[in-house]
Amino acid sequence: MQRSRAGVLAVLLLVLFLSQHVQAAEGDGYIRVGLIQGQQQARIMSPGGFIAIDLSSGQLDQFQPNVTVTFASEGAGIRVGDRGLYTGPVRLAALDQGLLYLNGNPYRGELEIFLQNGRLTVVNELPVEEYLYGVVPREMPAGFPLEALKAQAVTARTFTYANWNKHQGEGFNLCATVHCQVYGGAAAESPQTNQAVDSTRGEVLRYQGQLIDACYHACSGGYTENSENVWSASLPYLRGVPDYVSDSPYRSWSVSYSPEQLTEILRQGGVDVGRVEEITPLSRGVSGRVSQVRISGSRGSRVISGNQLRGILGYDQLRSTLFEIEMHKSGENIIMQPLRANQEVTVIGGDGQTRRVPMHEVAVLGGDATVAVGIGEEQGTEQVVFKGSGWGHGVGLSQWGAKAMAEMAPRGADNYYRTILQHYFQGARVETI
């Protein structure tokens, strides 16, 4: 009698599990998020217990509450605790519709484990809106004003649908890292960010009926950039616009290298010009970001994009391409200063005296985008110093700018997030997916 009950329970669980699987696979509102790849094992637990089914053989097993089970790659199969070898893929669901824990981290929805090149890939499948619960607080601080969080939710949702097949060849839609959007699962959630997702449910940005490329970054440094000055495509809704002054910690930064350090980093990044002697910005975008830069050294020179330079030096080091360059050499200090009307430079008059004058009073023959200023004596170690503003590519939504806008919103303006979005995405409209 006990065996019969166990068999009935297994059948019921199988029917329930497969119906959930079909719904998740066919429902337009479900997404597959790649959590880990290339791992030898993964630890799974659920406070209410969980079931696992081998989708190849139909084998189904039930696991007790709060018991951690190790799934490990073994040859052409997946060993599931003490239950034997599964062919895979293996689908997992919590018995009480609760959370599944992967290596100690909680996730909504279901998990799927399968082999790629002999190693484990783990995918989280769940409704898009619940996925966004774990994205918004990872991409924007949960303590930001609600209207800014709503703007982030709509932007992230648009990015999700516009990039739906980004990892299709790997068995999922989007990954959980900065390559797509940072996704922290249930552990990342907060009441305010969940509210931002719920209050904008299903809303996306479209331009002339098409989902837009919903780019966003931490801080523009004062002005966002045209898309073609960062990437190749010129998109009408990604135009540079004045950004709002905020209390962003990324408004100014600097990073320094010795010529030897910079030479080696560039060499490893595929730019080998010998010992670095000079770095000259050649062109800038509407925001002042460096579009192209010439790197000169003891064995020649190379022209690369500002984005390439940032990628070589590291996105956390060269936080944006909105920078100035100071070449500190023995006995002199040369600053490559971009032409901005709100700054002053030192010039030498015909009488040999130096004076500080506003940039708008300086005439630059040939229309160069930069000018060498502040040439004077300076002793000390040779250094190349990048002094910049902002963090990120500078295209689309500025998150700290959105915060500043939200703080200026009239009291009770519950739809002010639309004003924020229309500022950063010119001509785009908020519509329902």
C-alpha cells in the first residue's frame, strides 16, 4: 500500500512538473537565464524540498527539505547525489513553489542543469517580471528614488526583450553578468525595487513601433553621447543630451601609470608601439568623450578608438572615455586639454608672461579637439595620468542623472519616470509589450 501511494505521488509530481515545464517553455513571459557555465558540480537545496526529473529518461526523484544535493558532471552524464547517473538535461522544481538554492544563492522559478563540453551549465527559468526583481537592484541602488527605479525597470525590461536571443546557442536567453544584465536572484530583491517593477509591469520603450536598444550606464559625467561616437550605429533615439548634476561618486576620478606599466598593458592588449611616449586624443564626441586616440611610442604609433583603449586598460580602471591626459615627464608637465568653454587654460603672451584665460577666448588654428597647455617644470617620477568624469559608455540612460531628475520631480508625480525616459531616449515611447 505504501509503495502504491509513493507511485501515485510520483506520477502526480511528474504531471505537475511537466505541465510547469511546458508552460515555462511556451509562455511568452518566461525567460531562461544562464547562471553558471563550465563548472564540475553544483549544490542544490530547497527549504520545502524539491523534485528532479531527467528529461531524457523520465526518471524522477524527490529530495527532502533543507538537504543539499550535489549534481556533478561525470563522463557523458550528471551524477545526482546518491540517486545515480542522469543523462540530462535535469529539471528541478521546489515542491512548495518556494525557492531553489544554487550554491547557497536563492532563486525563484525552476532550474535546469545540462552538460556543455563535459561541464555543467545551470539555467534559471522564471517569469520575466520576477527576473527583473533580481535585475533592477543589481543595476541601480535600491535606495534611489522610486521614479528613478521605475525608469530603470522599464529600461531593463526593454533590454531583456530586445536581446532575447543573445545566448540562444548556449541554451538560454541572457546571462547573469554585465555582458547582459546583472541578475542577483531572490537575494538581490528589495520591496522598493519590486514595487518599481510591479508598477511598470509589461512596459517597454519603442521607437516607431520597434523595441529600442535600451542602453544605460552609471554616470555620464555631465552629458550623454551619440551612439555612433561609441559604437558604429547612429540611432535617432540615442542622442547626446545634457545630464543633470548629481551627487554621483563618479563625477571625477583619475588613474596613473608609469610608461613601463602602460607599455606592457597595451602590448598585452595588442597595441605594441614600444615604450609609450605620447597619447593624443584625435577626436571627441558631442559629450567630450574620446572617439579616437593616437598612441605613440619608441617603435611607431597606432590609432585606436577610445572604447578600445578603455577595454585594454580595464573598464574599472578607465571608467569612461570622458578623460584628459597628463604626460608627466622629467622636467616638464604636458596636459592634453579638451576644448570646453567652461574651463580655463594657461597661455603665454607675447611679453613672456603666463595668464589664465577661459577656453572660449582661445583660438585654435586647424580646429584641433585638444590643445597642450600648462607646460612647465615638474620634477619627479614619469607618469601618464588619465583624469576623467563619469562611469560607463555614456549612451542612453544615466542612472545617477535619473536619480537627480527623480529628486526634482513634483510631489505626487507618479509617472515622472516617463519624463526621465523621454529625456534620455529621444523620441521613444513607453508602451506595453
